[in-house]
Amino acid sequence: MGELTDPDQIIEDALSTHPLSPAPPTLAPAVMARVRTLAPLPRFRLSWVDGLVSFFIAGMTGLTVLLWQLLPPQLALQTRLQFMYLLQRVNLTVLQGALLGGAALAMLAVLVAVIVFGRARSSPTS
């Protein structure tokens, strides 16, 4: 062998030429005992932030519906006419394609989440 000057090469050479020492016989039982004594995963719980966000979204939705109901009839009619005018001016084939593509991507994301988290749940723990 030639002169080794690179520290990484020296370490690689030492690791590949020196014999491996056997593992102690108590290593595997100790590791398996530790695996069995690990604390179980915590149960799913909702925190107060989850409730607060849900309450906020529900409140904003309710406020939107309430304000829509409180609009004067003239303003409500004008808003509906403007919306109908917008629908006539928008190319619906592009909009339908975008909506269909977005829905397909959302369904794909849900499917991937079910596969990934379903596999993690069904894997044996002991």
C-alpha cells in the first residue's frame, strides 16, 4: 500500500482492514427490552388553539351569512347581477379545468396521507 495522507482515506483503510469485534451477547436482549419499555405514543388530543381556530372560522362564516341576510334588497340584487355578469365574462372551460385539477390534487393529497399514516398505524410495534 502507498503512503496515505488523506485522513478520510486512513480511516477508510482502517475500517476495511481491521477485523470486526463481535457484539456483546447482552446487547440484543438489552436493546429489545428497551424497545418494549418505551412509552406508548400519546393519544390524539385537540388543544385550545384548535378549538379557537375552529370557533373563529365558524364565527366568520356565521357573520358572513348574517351580513348577507341583512343586505338591503337593492344591494343584494345588484350583487347578484354583478356575479352573473362575471360568470358570463369568464371562460368557464378554463375555470372548470382549474377546479377539476385542484379537486384532483386535493384528493391525491388525501389519498397519500391515508396511505402514509395508515401504514404507520398498521406497522407492528412489538
